Amino acid sequence: MSAQTVHPSDAGQPPLPRTQNAVAQALPPADRMEFYREMGEADETELLGVLRRWWLRARLYADPLPEETRTAIEADHAPGRSASALIREGLAAREARGR
């Protein structure tokens, strides 16, 4: 019997600790300075949110999107619909129901 990972997508990369030092080391130098700036300016109620947001970003750097997906997103040719289009459609549907 073998152990299985809880999150299959995490199987290939080691976990990134949610510590300030671990996150800073995982970021590119330009982002690292911004991370330190935001951490330094955050008060006690904001610290965990700043750390969580930058931890997620560091995870993305560790496991980037495939080149063709990134290119499609940048060219606005990715499959699916944009959030703004969905919001417009939702507002139009709500307006139509109100008539």
C-alpha cells in the first residue's frame, strides 16, 4: 500500500512554507522588494493577508502556466469567457427580468 498525496498537483514540487523568509526566497528579486515593502507597511490585521497573497504568487512562480496557455491568455485568446463579459450578461439578464 502506498501513500497518495492529498492534492495531486502538489506531488511534483516540495511544499512552500508560509513564512516570510520562505516566500521571499521563492520570489524573483524585483517582486521580493515589493513583498518586503508590503510586509513592512502592513499593520497587525493585514500581515496574514499580505503573506497569504504573496505565498500564492510564489507558488505560481514555482509552477508556472504552460507557455501556450500563458501566450493565449496574454493574446486574449484563452478558452472561456472573461469575468467582465459574465457580469455584463448577468446585469442584462437582471434588467430584463425587472421589466
